[in-house]
Amino acid sequence: MSILNVEHLSHGFGDRAIFEDVSFRLLKGEHIGLVGANGEGKSTFMNIITGKLMPDEGKIEWAKKVRVGYLDQHTVLEKGMTIQSVLASAFDFLYEMENEMNDIYAKLTEVDEKKMEELLAEAGTLQDLLTMHDFYMIDAKVEEVARALGLLELGLDKDVTDLSGGQRTKVLLGKLLLEKPDILLLDEPTNYLDMEHIEWLKRYLNDYENAFILISHDVPFLNSVVNLIYHMDNKQLNRYVGDYDKFVEVYEMKKAQLEAAYNRQQKEIADLKDFVARNKARVATRNMAMSRQKKLDNMELIELAGEKPKPEFSFKTARTPGRYIFQTEGLVIGYEEPLSTPLDLSMERGQKVVLTGANGIGKTTLLKSILGLIPSLGGKVQLGDYLEIGYFEQEMDQSITTTCIEEIWKEFPAFSQYEVRSALAKCGLTTKHIESQVRVLSGGEQAKVRLCKLINRESNLLVLDEPTNHLDADAKAELKRALTDYKGSILMVCHEPEFYQGLATEVWDCSKWTTKLL
């Protein structure tokens, strides 16, 4: 049974086409991975099928009475909302049903006996629906999901704007799971999630009976939960049966076959043109030449897709710093409340340290406390001599209206326009991306703009907060290579073991010093 039909979808931003004549069908129970390079339009596709964005052309048709749950990269949570209220909002449709039932009961005193029977029957139906949907167990259900996602110990009355990126993702994920929609749409759900909860989500999706569409650049996660891949590439959407590894195998084979066919055709075209050129003037062979010219004119040309610009990252190294990068004495991090026990940490020149641990235990707070961006609650931090620091934050400000060119020029005013464009192109951004406002780019493209700032400034310490979030497979592989070759020191928060294995000289488990219950 078809849940969603998309027919002849075309869409673009300005003169930049994202889709051309794309069709797609989602069937009951399909577990789909939606993959493609940064900027190919995966999140745009999700926004179109959920009605957040109107396509330029095409038809989107959902089956009747289908309830859709969407975990968006950029969902806004406002001050005043608590964990409890956001999770309980999953049941808004039941609260509306209860209000409707209460209104019916209020009318009973004003109607005759016949009407009363009709209203009682209606109220009975609503009562049955409420019971069927476990309306009277909402608090218990909210608590159960909050416990599974590690939100219970934060306190259900905690304001959501005080949470870390990972904790906010968990709250939105919890709300979605409580809604029990007929289809789940998940846009990079593992970004900001720690290993424990990625494993939990993996188990949940494997047991999920309904359909889901999942956007992710986390290959091991994709391989463990999907049975179909839709690949978004060059404005097209192509279907592959199997997991991500199977898709790569088939895609590479198709690509090689197409290249071989293209090369054969190019040779045939050259031979035909040569024959025509040599024989069209001779009376005896003119008819043969005309025949070959006709074949040339009617030939359906094979076209190869233009190669995507692959990023090239190369970090510039500043002068050698002192022996110690930083040392802390009795450092206590946190905001109103401590997030850590007193910490005596030290990092030496040349070390590449990765911080791991659950969301909300203070990994980002520790980075910012060491850099002096936020005050600590106690103790002190001593930074080493001659440090040149490059800092990559988890997210960028979504309110900025500058273009990519302006963003880099602001950082490097001495660059010529050619140098700015070259620097951005090296990071895998096309001309059309470069001239766009940063805020309209995908998460992965925004990350490449920020990496562009880092690689064009000399540093001897890179402080990186979840640098792999949103990056596609090519960019991730290139970033790992560049960081492995980097001669300076690295302090990095990362939740992807396959990224930091072979790169890190040490892994610090932050759960060992957190004051949070885990």
C-alpha cells in the first residue's frame, strides 16, 4: 500500500536547480535511507513532502488519515517550554478529543431525550478512542520515554532552552516516538546523540513496524536500520535495494559501466566523423558517408554526470608552542550548577585528544571554559605559551545574512576575490553555493564554510566541537586525513568512533568526572 506518492517534482532556489522531474513512492513498512552529498537537497525534499515548502512543479499526495512525524535539524524550542510539556504535546490530539467530550457532557442538560441519546453515543465513541490511545496513562508513557532517553534525571520541569544540543535532540525525538506516527521522517537524528542513545535508537528503528525515511551520513548507523536506499544526485532520485554498503557497490558498478559505454561511443563517433570527412567528397563513397552522417545525427548521446567538487582540507601550522597546551587545577565547570568534580587535567604539545561521553555532561562547556569563553565555577586554567588556536563551534548563528564570500572576506580582508573563491572551492563548494547566503545552505555546506576559516589561518591547536555533524562521507574522510596529517595538537568532541580511531592519541571519557547522574 502506497503511503506517499511524489510525481514529477521540480524545485530550485534562484537559478540553482535542486530537483528535476523527480518521482518517488513510499510503501507501508519501508525503511528508507535518503543519502547524497551535502547540498543535494535531502532536507529540502523533506520540507517539500511535509508541506513546509511549496515545490516549483509536481504533485505530492499522502494517503488519507496518515499521521506524519518529522524530526527536523532546525526545529525551534522556545523559552518557557519544559521537557514535560514538549513530550506531552505529542498527545495534543487526545487533549482536544477530551475537550470535545467534555463539551458534549456540558450540553446534556439543555437537550431533549432523543438528542441526549445521540450525544451520549458520540461521547461514548470519544471515550473509547481515548481509552484505546491510553489517554489515562500519558504521564506514565512520558516518563517511560524520558527514562529511555536519559531525560528523566534532568528533571521533567527543566526549561528546554537550558539544554545542550544533544539533550534538545532527545526531547524532540521523544515527542516523535510518543506520537507513534504512521511514518517517521528523521533528518540526521544521530547528530549530537551519544553512543548509548544511538544504540537505543538503532534498536527502536529495527523494531519499528511502520515506514520511515532517514537522512544520515552515519554509515554504520544507516547499515544497521535501512533496507532501501534512495540516492539524491545531480537533481535525480534513484532507488537501490539493500543497505548503504550494497548501494555503494551497485552505484560504483553502474558508474563504471556508464563510463565504459561513454568511452565506446566516443570512439565510434570519432571513427564515423573520420569516415564522413574522408569520403563525403568522392562520388563512389558519398552515399556511405551520408549514411554514417545520418547515424551520427540520430545517435542518442551518453552523458556523464559532472564530477562533484571533492573537498581538500589542509591545515596550516603555526610556530611550535610550549610543552604544555593547557593545565587545569581544581577546575569546576558549569553554569548555575557544577557539571564536574574539580579537574586536574593537562595536555601536552602534539597530543590529539578526543572527549567522549553522554549528552549534557559538559563536553562543550569544558572546551569553552578552557578557552576562557565562559567563566568556570572554580579552580583555574593555565594556557600554554605561543598558542595559535583554531576553534570550530558545534553550530553557527542562523540569523546571519552574509554570503559565503562575505563571511570569508570578513575573516581575511587582505584576500582578493579570486583567493576567497578558491579557498571556498577547495572546501568542496560550487560557484552557486559560494554566492548564496550562508543561512540557506545545508548543515554540511555551512560546516565547510566554517572549516574554510580554520584551514586558511595558521594554528598550533585545533579545538573542534563535533566537526563531523552534517558532513557527507567524502568530506568526513578528507577531514580525518587532514587532521591525521596535522602537525599541531587537537582537542576534539566527537561521538563517532570510526572517525577518531587511528587519529586520537588519547580518548578522555568525560562521564568519569561529571556530577550528572548517568
